[in-house]
Amino acid sequence: MLKESEPWRFPERSYRLLDAIASNIEPDDAALGKWFAGYRQQHRTRLAADLRIIEQHVEPGARVLECGAVPLLMTGVLVELGYEVSAVDLAPERFMAAITSLGIDVRQCNLETEPAPFADETFDAIVFNELFEHLRINPILTLREVCRVLKPGGVLLLSTPNLRSFRGIRNLLLHNQGHAASAGVYRQYEKLETLGHMGHVREYTTREVSDFLSRVGFCSEKIVYRGGYGRGIVGLAERLAPSFRPFFTLVAIKVGA
């Protein structure tokens, strides 16, 4: 399997596209305004990396499904770039005005308990970013549904925190906590009550995710290590050993029938 590290800086074009879409999006509930502003700022660099990876592996004009679309930043950019985009989200009504304004096909679906609302082999590519670590019911069912609606030979892009990262190892050894990008088991489950969705159930290594995908119909072809470059010893170590960076994207292909 090919492994590569993601350059720390991304094309200014990616940021411009994301910022332009963000300026046209507001949540329907004003109470979500602070959350959206924080999300937009906190995830700006991650989304720029996601966009770069998508453009590298998905042909222009391809039919793409984004899972967990809200707050629509990546969804809107993909539409702007000419991809034929559909999306699913647990609660799209939070941004219904923006969905209508941007003309995006976003359908309500809980992929943990419901089948994806699309026919078999509909999509050329599926974006499943920062969701795998949130699955708490039956990830096998969820990823089988993802596989079902993807065409044979289609590409799955799945990003998630890297438990076997310097940050994950540091937290385990120094803080007796098993995480790289989240903290507090109680806090993660508390989000079911405060936000309506689960936080991180657990975080995974690249081998765990790759092996999992191989059992539901995918062949992993590439790992892109990403994130990190903080200050101090950990930041320096992440520069020198990219495979220990705090996030990764798996590029996987659906095995043909």
C-alpha cells in the first residue's frame, strides 16, 4: 500500500473556495451560529486538505456522495467545482436555507440505522471524512451500505484520527488516555444529549481501518498522513516521521463483483 505525507501548506485556491462558500452559509437556528463559526475556523485547514485529496483522486464531473455533509462547506465547494454531488446527513434541517440556496441534493439519513437512500452502484466516489470514529452501533452495516451504493472500481475517501500517532502515544503514556484527537469518554457520549450525535467512540490505527474495509468490499490503495506540526518535540517528530501524524486519509477502491 502506498503511503505519503500531506504537505503542510495547501494551494491558496482551496482556502478561497472554502471561504467563498462559507460566506454564503448560515444555520437556520441562530443558536448554532457560534458553533458554525468555530467549526469553520477549526476545520479550515483540514477541509483544504480534504479538497486537495478529492481533486487528486476523483475525476471532474464524477458523481460524488458526501456522508455527513452539514455544515455544507465541502459539499458546496464540490458543487462549485462541477462534481455531481449528493449528500446525506443526520439532521440537514439545521441548514435547510443554505441547502436550498446552494441547490444541493442533501437527504436526511442516519447511516448507522438506515439504508442509504440511493440505488445500488450509483456513485463514482464517496467522501466519508471524520465519521468512522463516531460510529457506535454497527460500522459493518454502515460501510456495507456505503459499498453498496458505490460503483465497482469507485473510490472511497475515508479520513479519521490516527491513534498510532505521536499525540496518541503521548496521551497513552503520559495521561493514561487512549486518544489522539478527542478527550474524555463521558464528554464524547454526552454529545448525544447536547448535540444530538455521538462524539468519538474510539480512534483507530491505519491497519485497523484498512483491515476493516477489506472485509466489507474495499481494497485500500493509499494512506495519506496529515495534520499536526504543532510546537515542541511532538511537532518536530511529526515532521520527521509523517506516519505518526494525528490524522490519515485512506484511499480505497471498491472491489468489482
